[in-house]
Amino acid sequence: MPINVSAERFDQLVDDALDLIPASLAARVENLVVLVEEEPPEDEPRDLLGLYDGVAMTERDSRYAGDLPDRILVFRGPLQRYCDSEQQLVEEVRVTVVHEVAHHFGISDERLHELGWA
């Protein structure tokens, strides 16, 4: 049975996941915002847990200067439907946040699968 937590609790889970990113790595994050959305955009799969929307740091050049922040979107609805307990939700939010932050640094889905983060 899907888990249901308040929006405030879910936001806290995302904040907690971000806090687990090592400080040395977090210090290298540039021009990035993390947002919680209820559902993925209509042109994306309904079960999508997170999405990186931006230009990976490995692909940026001088044309990137002054751009709006890249975005990590964490989708509350699919994550809650995927999980049966709050403990599982905590873990899946953590994995989703790490996965999307990795995309910010230019790490591919294939590499994330090799590392166990996909």
C-alpha cells in the first residue's frame, strides 16, 4: 500500500537527503535549485521519481554564463506510490536526490547503474 506523508514531511526528507551529500561535493554544485513537484510533467512517464533539467557541469562552456539555475525536480506522488513504508520512502528519496545530483556533475545513467545509484 502506498505511503502518504505531508508535503512538509516530504520536503524534510529531500532536505535530509541533500544534507547527506558530502560537503566537498556539495561545495562544487553550481547554479542549481532542488524543487519538489507533485507529479512529473505530462510528457514524462507517470512513474518518474526525479528529473535533472539543465546543463551538466561537464558540458558547460562560456555560453552558459548567466543562465537560469539548473533544476532537480523530485516528484512526491510517484515516490509515495512506489513506497510501502516511510523507511522505504526515506531511502528512495535519498537515492533519487543522489541520482539527480550526479547528473548535475555529468554522470550518466549507465554509470549510475554500475555504481548502484539507478
